[in-house]
Amino acid sequence: MTSFRIGPAVADAFPDTRIALVTATGLRGREPWPGTVAAMAELEQRLADGSWRPADETDRRIEAWHTAYRSFGTNPRRVRPSVDALGRRLAKRGTLPRINPAVDSYNTVSVRHALPAGAFDLDRVSGDVEIRHADGSETFTPLGEPGTVEHPGPGEVVYTDAVGVLTRHWNHRDAHRTRVTEDSAQVVFALETLHATDDGRLLETAAEELRGLLLPHSARTRVSYLSPAQPHVTV
């Protein structure tokens, strides 16, 4: 069991934050995932025929993350929130990246609903996870760069466990150590909003959509919610 916590300072700075934690155990990442394949194709077709476009920084959901990034010293046009970067890539290329079924699932749900998303292989997480401000002493190795070590700046919002930083700039990039692969069997997926008052139902819809994509390929799934009012959950 892994506990997730929102640190008091982050809760105070972002009081309308709500995070959906979708946990899948017994995940089977090497079998076909036709539901995810179809969801990706449907979104790409809607983009191609002009009936839908990914949200950009003029959308209030993306703009809220830009404002949050600036508040802890990150330039969001140089270091973009994950959903912003993914939407821009989709709008430019017309297709979503194909990584592996679990990652493809959360990417599709993320860009469809304009909510940042990430995931952690729970078998690679050490101890409990906290969302807090970095103090500048922590280390981070970016996804896909196992030989790189970075140090988040003091005040930057990060996910951390007992070993190091799991995300930089809140949701810009995940760590290499806890990356989700086709062989990941226990995974927690995070979907985030800074405006739960307005977007609480949207977050719940997105979480259930992601759960629906995971369910046929998991032994068990569960959705939990983390917020300043409920700053601690165990998954």
C-alpha cells in the first residue's frame, strides 16, 4: 500500500486542487487493448474532420496551470504542463504518440479533457508520495534520460517519494525510475485540476473514462480523490 499526500503549503497555495488517483493492479500491458486503440483513433479523426481541437493556453483549464507554474518560478511557455505540450503536439502532427497501452490510455483521456495526467509504477515507488515544494536538495532523473540528474529549484512543486523526485514542475515530466512500461503490473494514474469547484464533474468523468480503458486489462481498479479537504489517501 502506498500513501499519497498533499503537503500543507501546496494545499494552502492551491486550495481548489483535486487529484483523481486511478489505481490498476494485475495490469496486463502486453495484450491487445482495442478500446484504447479505438479511443485514440476516434480523437484523431475528430481533429482531422474539424469537430474537435485540443485545448490551448487560451483555455481556462490550461491557463490555470500556466498561472500556477509562474507562481513557483517556472516559465510555462518554455517548460509546459504535460497536457499543454501533448495538445500542441497533437494539433501539429495530427496523431498522438504511441508508447504502450497504459500510457496511451492516460494520454488520450488527458488531452480529451484538458487535464494533466501522469502515472507511476507502484513497484518502483519507494515509500509514500507527497506533493510539496522542493527545497533544492532533491534529485530527479527525467523519463528517457537514465544518465541525467537534475535538481528542482527551491519552491518548485514536485511529487516525491523516499528516494527522490517523481515529477518536475508539478506535472511537466515524470521520472525515469517510476516509468510505466508494458511490464508494469501495479500502476497509479493521476489526473489533476486546479479548479475543482468548476471542474469536479469533469475530473470524475475523466477518471471513470480512464478506468473504463484499464478495466478489461486489470485484475482490479479503483478511483480515489486527493484534495486539501482530504489531503491523504492510500492506494
